Amino acid sequence: MPLDQTPVNAQPSADPGPASGLDSGLDSGLGSESGSVPTAERHSGGGAAEAWSIRQPGPWVHRDLAANGARFHITESGSGPLVLLVHGWPEYWWAWRHQLTALAEAGYRAVALDLRGIGGSDRTPRGYDPGNLALDITGVIRSLGERRAHLVGHASGGTLAWVAAVMRPSVIQSLTVVSAAHPRDLRRALLTDRKQMAAFDHVLGFQRPWIPERRLVADDAALVGRYLDEWTGPNKLDGAAVHAYRQAIRIPSTAHCSIEPYRWLLRSMARPDGIQFARRMKKPITAPTLHVQGASDPVLLSHTALGGGEYVAAPYRWRLMPGVGHFPHEEAPEEFTAELLDWVGRHKE
């Protein structure tokens, strides 16, 4: 049975409510697997209603499958070698709508995954460290009946792609990382680079308890809309996409679950688990790696991402896209998709 995926209203951030609990409905469904079909209605001031659903229709099919102790929602199109697409924050599978159709037309089995805690996947009470989230990804590949996959990850999904390639190298046929530095480079930058620290100001804000969740869903997730606008280059995301991401973050528990990996990122830096993770990530990556970065990305700075090839013991290509911000796959979908198709085409078995 799908989760209850109906966005809920929240009080504006200027009136955060009692500090002792969450907004009504925000996190009440944590870990729940019961609920209604993921459809909601957005009401305008004039009383009109517009239906919205996580499972948007299109030339693809929606499926749920089990992996690594949780249930995951995927969207699938085409047949052939598997290309698994992993979104970043604050997006969900819809971020890959352009690539899903293009990959299917090119003869690939394109699958876009909703990460744990986001979209149509389970909201579990724990399991948001990078090691476990990477095992979610490789577990989904196995649950799809495949031995290997071309793995594509954006932002936080790109970080997990790096991790999956280290933890389960035999499963990753090729790697495409978008707007994501290698975890060791990111760790170094967050400890020593003031410009990158400033660019991650929102992540610093996520470290407070409860308040970030309230702010993210307040005023119909207006803050998420602001982030999406500020993080893009000249080619802004279309209004329908922004609306979809604002709706998705308002699904109960999503605001909390989606920022838990960022809390782990900073809080673990001085802990044994964070130090051990950084050491483990020294292991060379054996998958051919395409590294795509928007030159105008204000979140993950280009000089932070540059240098990922140091950790790749395989063919590596750095691709800097001028005039593109944090979302190359959405801001310049044709150019990005051409790069992706060329890369996976070069590394078929």
C-alpha cells in the first residue's frame, strides 16, 4: 500500500508554533507504510482545484520494490542495459523526466529512483547515513534483476553514486556524477574553504532540530521555491517543475527525512563513523566516470568538485557546462543528455 503522500499545510515560518513538537502532519507518518493513493489537490484562492501526484503519468511505468529493508518507488521506461538515475535535494524522480524518455528511445532501460524518505519511497526512522543510502541504490539494482547498471546521480544523489562505486564496485558499470564533489573533497572544503562553507549555508541551517522542517513546508514550501530559483543559472526551471518539488517536500515526513543525510554529513565529521567513512572513500573507483558540473553552480562550487579524477582508477571525463547552475539535467537537458548518452554508449559491455 502506498504511503500517505498528500501534502499538508503548515504555519508560516514567522509563527513556528510550539518548540516541543512538529507541525501537525509533518512527521506523524515516519516509518509508516499505510495511507492513501499519492494524489492531492491544490486549492487556489478562487476555489479551483488542481490534482497533483507523485506518480505523474507519462511514457513510463511506476513500480514499488523492496531493497535493503525498505520499499522504494521507481519510474521505468524502455528496455536494454540498465541506467539508474538518482535525484538530489530538493527533487525526486521527476527531475529525470527528460532523460527517462531519451534513454528509452536510445535503447536503454531507464529507471529513476525515489531515495529513502522522499517521493513515493518509505520514510524510515533511521538509515540516512551515506553507507546505508548507497546500499539502497545497489539493492534496487539487484531487485530490478540486474547484475550491473550505469549509475547517474545528481547532488546528494551524486555523492551516493561515488559511495556506491566504492562499496559495490562490481555492480557499477559506469558512473555519471552531476553537481557533486567526491566525498573526501567535499569534507575537505567544508573544513577549510570559507567560500564553500558559505555556499552550504542552507546545510548549516539544517543542523537545528525541528525548525528547518517547519521552514521548508511553511507557505506552501515557498523556501524550496526560492532555493530552486537561486540555485539555477539563466535557464530557470519551469513553473510546473517548481510546483512539483514544492508539493513533494510537503508530503508528511519528507522535510525531515530529506535533510537527515545533511545532518549526518556535518555532525559526523569529528565522530568515529565520519572519520572511518572518509578513510574508506580513499579506495580507488574502478568504474569509468563522467563528472558534470555547472560553471555557475552557487551550491557546489566548481573548484570544490574539480579533482574528483584523483580517486578514479579508470577513464575519467570532466565536463564543465558554462552558464549552468546546480541542475544541469534540467537547465540544459538536451546538452546534458547528449553527454550522458555518449558516455554510457562508450562503456557498454
